Amino acid sequence: MHAQIITYKLNGISNAEYAARMVEPDAPILAEVAGLHSKVWLANPETNTFGGFYLWHSRADMEAFMASELVATVVSRPFLSDIEVQDFEVPEAPSRITRGLAAD
């Protein structure tokens, strides 16, 4: 497993517009991305910070996603700024103990 956090700021659109123009149309598309175990959407309107926590089956799956046309389209949206990406190895044994991953 591999984890990724992507954050960004909204630029010139309301939270409702963001939901209508990005969250609602993109969620079903992301649900079909190969290798994506899950995505948790993140929102902190007080700091204008939004994004997602992604859990990937492998680092290779994450890298394929990051090189995809889907990501290129998303990052080119003019209402997003200050995009930051971090990725992490997931130590599976302790993550299963703390219910971060389902037991086998």
C-alpha cells in the first residue's frame, strides 16, 4: 500500500461552485481509477485548503495516476492554486492493528 495527500487552495470560486464543478463530477471518475483503494475528500474552508487522502494498492499505481491525463486536466483548472503533493509508504502491519487497513 502507498498513501498520498494532495492539497490545494480555491481561487475565485465558492465552496458550492467547487462542489458542483469538481467534487460531484470527479468523484465517480476517481472511483474507477485503477489501483486506487480509496479517496477521502478533505476540506477546511477556514484556511481555504481542500484536497484528498488517497490510498493506493502500490506506489506504481500512484505514479501511473499522477502521469495520467486526468491529473493533467485537474491541475490545469484555473480555480485551483498552491497544489501540493506528498506521498508515503504505508507500514501495513501496524496500520491493520489501528484499523487503517482492513484485516485480511
